[in-house]
Amino acid sequence: MAEGRQRRLNAYLDELAEAAGHADRAVPMGLYCTGLLLPGERKSVEPMAARLAPDNVRRMHQSLHHLVSTAAWEDEVLLRRVRDSVLPAMTRKDAVVAWIVDDTGLPKKGSHSVGVVRQYCGQTGKQDNCQVAVSLSVATWQVSLPIAWRLYLPEIWAGDPERRNKAGVPEEVGFRTKLEIALDQIRQAIAEGLPQGTVLADPAYGNDTGFREALAAMELNYVVGVQSSTTVWPPGAGPLSPPPWKGGRGRPAHRLRRDAEHAPASAKQLVLSLPARAWKTVAWRQGSRRPLRSRFAAVRVRPAHRDHKLHQPRAEEWLLIEWPRGEAEPRKYWLSNLPAFIALRNLVALGKQRWIIERDYQELKQELGLGHFEGRGWRGFHHHATLAIAAYGFLVAERSRFSPAARAGHLGLSAPALSSDFQPRGSGSSRTA
């Protein structure tokens, strides 16, 4: 089994090497990905060099460092090759069901690493010193794969020539909001003809009316999280039509209206008014011990955000709500433009499928060293993440073909034993056995 897996890894790395653009990068690229897949708590360049070449750590370190921090290969080209190699294995038994938009925070000390500011960091769950990257993943019901990855560059960085120069930020990279980055990634995926799925996102994206409208304009279905304060028109209701024109001076009114007696409600207000019969218990997938189930309701509403500036009411959508039995108030809300005839269990399953990206990020960070890169530059940040995603792609393909339990560090790959006196920079003065 281990020999067969090693052969498949070698073939996969050969495919990636073709996308590196230079024959001299093939060997260090293969070694870098192998280092990410091998057991080890730290996946920055120096510890990986020590695992891969304990008798010549310095030379290996130089090779890996040049590949990730200096070499001018294109991340998008390599990610495309990863996708083209892994997607056939992913979809052999299961079709693509979702495109998942997300961002992840990478905590950092200091302020010199590219894009680092104090901002919300999902990994720590609070405002923290970190980098944030936006990604787009393609998912089946069983596995998912990031296909695009881009650092969010805060305005304070985007507008600072000195910082940009030190970090090697390309001239063409300006300030883009996370939502704009995500929409760019989605447009690129459409242009490249990827098999489409329902777009999933958390409230940081779904609560933005412009984001939802952009997805609809691209003829994409979505199930996106929203906040309880999101305003909607209850079933069968909508804004008032423009007042009739009585002739005379001035132009006819064209905008929709609302007033104190005819106004939308917040999603939470609407939910609290639903009758008991609106709630159904739904199981959406098998957990580690038992099926995961909760209580849900779904109603047809019209999103109301600033619709008094429109000429036509917005189309009806699903408002999906989760309110677990015994809890004081609803837990989650989603808006979806999926067809009116969709079954509740299918709507719930799609809304809940975003969990898979959280599993991806957990494994990318804990086992493949996504956040372990110690350089400060734009190129190194993206190169390291691209190679971590490439290594993860091999795991996804292995799970799809053979073993759903395949994990980094447990693949049976071999490497020389770590030198007993090796001590990476940043560790304490003594080693713990």
C-alpha cells in the first residue's frame, strides 16, 4: 500500500513540476510538497529541510527557500494543474455540489509580514494581529479542494509604497475588499469552465446584498448565511408600488415605497412569528456517532435592504432558519435563491455543507503547515500556500480513490530520521525528547 501511494505521489508531483515553468524547480517542488506531507509539528522551511536532508540541512534549506521565496513561478498556473489533476478523482463517484467562499486568518507576531494588521481572525475568534486570505473551494458531498487563494491586502498596506516595496507586492495589486476578491475568483472559475455548484458563504459575505445580486447576475444559485437583523418582507408581502401620477408638473414617481404601517421586518422578528407547524426536524448528514439533526423552518420572503430605491421588488427567496429544540433563540439564518420547489432536507443539506471548508482549513493549518511560513513577502506567502494546497490535493485524491481516512503524516511516506541535535530557530535553548 505504501509503495503504491509513493508511486502515485511521484506521478502527481511530476504533473505539478510541468507547471513550475523551469526544469530546475521540479526536484525542490517535489521535496517541498513531500516535506509538507511528512510527519512533523512545524512545516516551515528549516524543519522541513532537516527532515528531508538531515546530513545536509543547509543546502536543502537554500533550495527550498529559493523555491518558495524567490522563484518566479505562477501560483494560478500551479493551482490550475492541481485542480485538473484532483477534480477527476473527486468527481468519479460524486458530482460537484457547491462552490464555497471563505476566508481564514493566520495569526502573526510583529507588523512586517505582508498584509498583517489588527483585524478579525477566525482562528482566534477575536481581533488579532494576523493575515487574512480569501479562497474559493469546489466541493462534493464528501470532499472539497481550494482552487483559488489570495491575500487580502488592507488599505493601510495597499496605499503605502514603502511597505509594498519591502514586501514585494506587485504593482497591479491594489486594494480589493474580501467580497470583491471572492467575486473575482468566482468569475475566473466560470471563465475556466469548472463544473458549477451552489455558492455557499458565511454571513460576512451573504449579508451583503451586492454580493448576492452579483451571484444572481452570474446565474449562480446560492445558500448564504445572513444575520438575524437582515430585513425581509414576510411571505406574500412586498414594498408599496410607486404612487400614481396625477399629471401636471414634475415626472411620475418610479421608486417603491414603505411607511410606518407598511414596513419590512428583521429575519428574527419574522421567525418569532412563525407557527409551531412551520418547524421540522431534519437530518443533514451522518456524524461520527449518529446522524446530525436539528429543527428548521423555511419560508419564501423578499429581501428588503434599501428596496425603496428600486423600481421593482426583489424576487422571492428562501429564508432558512435553524432553531435547535431547547435553545432560547434561533441559531443560524440563510438566504437562498434556489427554486421554490426544492425539498427542505436538500436546502438544509446545502446550507450545512459549508462545514467541509472548516475541516479543510483545520487540516491545512494543523497538518500541512498552511500558516507556518516565516517569510514576509507577497510571493513567499502565496507560494507556500499554493504548495500546501497542492499537498492537500494529493490527500483529497487519495481519499476519493481509496481511503476516506487518509491524512497527512499517516501516508506511510519515508524520510531520513531527524538529526538528534537539530534545533529550529525560535525554539527554546533545550530540546524536549
